[in-house]
Amino acid sequence: MTSVTLSSKNPTAVKAEVLVVATAQTSDGVAVVSDQLPTDLLTELESLAPQLGVTGARDEVRKIPAGPKLAVDVLVLTGLGERAEDGTFAAETLRRAAGAATRELAGLKSAAIALPASDDDEITAVTEGALLGAYAFNRYRTSGKDAGKDNTAKDGAKAAKNGKDPVAALEILTPLHKNAKAKVAAERAEIVAAAVHAARDLVNAAPNELYPATFADAAKAAAKDVRHVKVTVLDDKQLASGGYGGLTAVGQGSSRGPRLVKVAYTPAKPNGRVALVGKGITFDSGGISIKPAAGMEAMKSDMAGAAAVLSTVVAAARLNLPVAVTGYLCLAENMPGGNAQRPADVITIYGGKTVEVLNTDAEGRIVMADGLVSAIEDGHDVVLDIATLTGAQMVALGNRTSAVMGTDAVRDEVKAAADTSGELFWPMPLPEELKSNIKSKVADVANSGPRWGGMLNAGLFLQTFVGDHPWAHLDIAGPAFNEGSGHGYTPGGGTGVGVRTLLSFLEGRAAAK
């Protein structure tokens, strides 16, 4: 991952390939937001902005020659949009502007960032955003990784598309570079960004390489040498003999059997216990209820929930949070093999409830049911599950906003954590009157219902296996995989959504004790 340091260097003399400075929209035009650059340079840049096409809008990144007043060759202007009413910029605004800039700097060795960073919150936001934007997935490229090392900033966006590595080193310019709290804030940002990158890498991995058994191996590797973390794996034979009917049924159509992986972080004196259950369908063909061919390649991302859970547990351990966290990775490959489950099958979930399978493409909720029951049986204070569960989530909220539903208090706690972290989540209801949609004629519950309210039907299905236990369900179907171009600190492909919200939730629990 890109290295980052805090520095008090004068931005006019800093030795890096580029200097990143923020711009903002104002009623009079464009303002350059910096208390570190000389006034005459700020005035010059603001007067040139209209001619350069600079507006200061969010996600806008412009590169211009730095000129003789700066030691760098290239100046990068990244937009913040409009100021808040109090004249400041929200943490997410800074995070996004820093990430938008570093996304464009692929192939470079160094960059200095002179965005507002005069308190701990600003340092956290700028550092985290810059590192989140400095991401590329080049695992399968056989050439070009190191090409273009002599590129200038204007080549950054092209370099990212052509497989260049992210900018190698960042200097965050701040007067608080020696402040102990600022250093802790920057270190936390590095841990969070590393966790998001790890989740993105898993989501972006090819499904012939990442399947239940190798995902389990990846979990072991991620937890290796991480204090107080233990990984336990149940294979397909153990799942079948143990009564995990959901995982067994979904995975039986594939030659590569399912797994349930428990990743448990237990600090010395935990003051609470939280369970995180992640959907891990390493490839979703739809099974016998097969999906259309168009766009099916994106179904390698159907394990994004499990990726977020694994990364969150490891990050919680690295942050030494005083909360015990156990992740349940519900891993299976949903394939239409000769032994695949059929519509009209009745399966028995771990714990004894029966499910009538009406649609084999509604498989995520079935594997999650096994994980939820297991998590509650293990005695956690609260259970969160996260899954790329329904296409209906995208119909309701689009591809950038995730949904959260569950018991009222926990749902609201997740929403507050998402707001703190900068991720977009929206609370959704679980209407009592929709429970008839998943009523089965032959079993305790059906795995599919009418099209209308599909996201809520899936949430109600999961609620069947939770009962009154404190719980929230996070549906990240759209935001987990960006099929378009990058924006802000978000790349194309796997986004790592959910990691920051889950960590913020855990930090909130830790602080409340």
C-alpha cells in the first residue's frame, strides 16, 4: 500500500512530483483553499481558474504546470464543492477530494497533499481519503505494472486504466505533524484503508481463483500473526453432518464445496461481543434458476459481504478495540450442476427451521440463515449481517446507497456509524404486513416472494432466523461493485463498502462502555 507521512514542510519548497491543493466553489468563482500557500500565488491561481476550466466542483481534478513559485513540476487542483454554512468542509468532503486526487496519480513516485489538515478529524479524513484513492488491482496483468514510472501527473488517469501502480508515497502537509493525537489519527486511517483495500482485492479476484476453500485460506492468511485472532473452518462434510442445510444446499451444485469460516477476535478483557455475518457466494450463476448471461461476470462480487466482514475483524484487532468480534463467512459457489438444489426442494437450516426453495437465485439469504443462527447460538450481544442480497436494493436506492434494516435501535446505530464513516446507508422498514409474501405452503418459510418489496421480503426472511435478538441487516448489492468509472476515492470494481461502517459501529460500541 502507498506509504504516508505527516510533514510540516513548506508546500512551496516540498520536493515531490506533484503538489495537491484544494479548490472550492464560491459565489464569486473559485477559491483556492490553503493557509499554507503564499497569498500572491493564491490570488494568481484564483484569477486563472476560469481560463483553466477549474470550477472547484466535487470530484473535479485538474493538473496544471506548477510555475516558478513552487518546487514541484505539477500542481493538482482537487475540488471540494461549496463550503458548509459555518465556512468549513465536512470530513467526507475532504476524504473524497483527497481520494479523487490520488486516483489520478497512478504511476507516480511521490505527491504532497496540502488540503486542510489543522485538527485530528481533518488529518484522519485527508489521510484516509488519499489512501482509499491510491488503489489499483493489477494482480493478473503480465506487463505494464512498472511502465510509465517517469509519467507526470497529467498521465495519472491513463496510467490507472493501463495497470500502473498507485502513487508510491504521500506527504500530508500539516502543522500538527508532531502531535501525538494526529499521529494516532493517521495510523488509524492507514489501518482502515488497508482493510478496505483487502476487501476490494477479494472482490476483484477471479472466481476460478477465489472459491470457498481458497477464501478460507485467504482468511487464515489475513489473520496470521494478528494478535488475539483465531480462524476456524468447517468444510462441506462438517457442514452436512452438523446440520448446516443452507450452505450445504446452495453449495451442492458446485464441484467446490461450501465453507463456514469463523474469524474470532477476542481481546484480553472484552467489554462486549459483536457478531458479523457475511454473505460469501464466490460466484453466483443463479443455480438452476440461472441468471441472464449479460452482466453475469459481475457476480464474482457476490462475496463482498464476507470480504467486508473478514477485513473488519482483522482491522478491529489491529486497532486493539476492546470489543470481541466474531466474523461468520458463509461461503458457497452457486452453480447449476447435476447435484444442484431445485425449485420446490425443502431444506433444513442450522437450528431446525425449514425453507421451501422457490428460486435458487435467492441463495444468499439461505446461507446467511445458517450463519445467523450460529452467531446467535454463540451468545453475542448484537448481530450484524452484510450481504449483496437483492437486486431490489438497487431499484430502491441506486448503486451508491446501501440499505439497513433490523431492530430499531441497532438499525439506527448502524446508520449513525455509516454517517460518521462517510458511507451512504439508508434505513428501511420491515413491515409486518409483508410477512405473508414469504409464507410457504409446505415449510416454515419460503426463500422468495413477489417482486414488489423484494429487498424487504429478503430482510423479513432473515428476521425469521433472528427473532427478537438485537440485529441489523445491511444490503450492499449495488454499492459493493462499481461497474462504471471511478469517483471520489471509489475505484471501478470492488469498492470495499461496509468496512468503514462496521468499524465505526465497533468503535462506537467500544466508546460507549
